[in-house]
Amino acid sequence: RDWDNGSTASSITSMAEYTGPKLFKEPSAKSNKPIIHNAISHCCLAGKVNEPQKNQILEELEKCESNHLMILFRDGGCQFRALYTYFPDTEEIHKLTGTGPKSISKKMIDKLYKYSSDRKQFTVIPAKTVSVSVDALTIHNHLWQAKRSAVPKKTGK
């Protein structure tokens, strides 16, 4: 009897002392950070040869405040180029680290990808609009061309 009372009292006390984060979160705050972390570790930058780059990218990932991230691929070969943050409210995509444009607009996007953790691979999403379900993307090939100096072209007039 005393033992029952004691345990009840202690559990009430421990509940009152809990000052941790609230368990309820807004649905929009769902983060894909763990998915991106896995994708970079096991797919994009897997293996010993990629370790220095992988560690640097994952470090940036940990420091990032954003809940939603996207990987930029060079092309359909899913070659890692950069890590971007995505802001669903404004639909803006800004570079966090890596090689690629400072920001990506809707017009620049070629294909969208979703990462499958169990298959450890990316699959193309048959969609044209960016959403929080997108884990990676490619931009149109001509955007990768080396920037030439701004010399006006001579017209044949």
C-alpha cells in the first residue's frame, strides 16, 4: 500500500518537473533532415573516397536551422553537387553548401526526386511543382555551362 502511494506521488512529481519540448508539432514543420542525412551518407557520397566531402556536407546539415533540405544533382546520374534549403511558405530554394546557383527558381528546375531509404536510391517524381515531399532536384543542363565573359555578340547587320 505504501509502495503504491509512493510510486504515484513520484510519477506526479516527475510529470510536473518535465520542461522539455512539447510533443505536438505543426504538420508543416515535418523535417526531411534524417532522410537527407541518410541519402548523403549511403547514396550520394558513400564510400571512403567521398568521406572528406561527406563529412563537411553533413556538418553543414547539422548546423542548418531549416526543416526542409534538397540535394542538387548534376543530372539524371544523381551526382551530388550541392545542398539547398527549401522554404515551403515562400517556395524559395537557397544554397547551403556545394557547387551550384545561389538560389533555384521554378523555371530552372528540370526533374524532381524522392529518396527511398529502404532501396537507398532516388526516384523521379512525375511532378512539376516543388513541395516538401521533394528530396532532390536537377536543373536544366544549359545552366551548368561555364559563365562566359559578358562580351556582346556581334550581329550581322
